[in-house]
Amino acid sequence: MDFRVGFGYDVHQLAEGRRLMIGGVHIPHHSGSLGHSDGDVLTHAICDALLGAANLRDIGFYFSDQDAAYKDIDSTLLLKQVVMLLTDKGFAIGNIDATVALQTPRLSGFIPQMQQRLATAANIVADQISIKATTTERMGFEGREEGLSAYAVALVYSTKKKKIQ
């Protein structure tokens, strides 16, 4: 069986007057992610990990921040399209492991909802998505609450039958 691993990373500034969307879930907070879309760093990192695993380039290749069609779009809709690209290329998702780095707010109470929302968008079960959250101990841009970042690793596998030679 053909297994592949992909890695994704995304970062966004935090800004007053924006909604904080992480993993498809609105997180109540005084500031939110600054971005062309909804600024969902977790979903963007997962999209890049999946695309990378299938050698399908990156999220910006398919969803340009110069395209008005993606202005303020719900990033789980982008994830659905990424999964269709994977399926078209003959891959399925094995699992996703992701980490969000931000100082505040605490995310632990939102993680089950994020898992379910992302699983629904990716057409998998919530048990296939691991999400962790960490602070940076007040170091760096996350620690100063200037922004947040997310990292994701995805395992995909081929659904095509290999010819025995």
C-alpha cells in the first residue's frame, strides 16, 4: 500500500474586530485572525499537510488570497475541496495530528468540537484527528499575543490497486 506523509504550517496575526476561528469553531476572544479568508490557522495547516502528502502543492495554489471568491470564506469549505482533490488523485486520509500555538485563550474545552467539525468537512471520523494546543510560555509572537500558528501532519494512503508484476 502506498502511504504518504505531509506537513503543514500556518500563521496569522491577531487583530481587534476579527472573529477567532480555529478548526472551524468560533472561539470567543477580544481579537481574531487577520487574513483574507476566515484566518483559520488550524484548518489551513491541515489543508497544506494533506495537499503536501499527495504532492498537490499548497493551499495558496488553489485558493489565492487575491481572489475575492475566498474573502472571509469558512475554511472548512476549503478543506472539503482539498479532500475532493485527494480523492480525485486516489488518496484517502489515514489520520491527522495537529498543534495550535497561542497564549490565550485556552482551547482545551473546544477541541472535541473542532475534531467533529473538521472530521465532518474531511469526511472522516473524529478519532482520525488529534488536536493539541500549547502556549509558548510568553515567548515569541504567540507569547506576546500578536498572532497564532498551527502545525499539522497528515498520513494519506492510496486507494488505487497496485498491479502485481
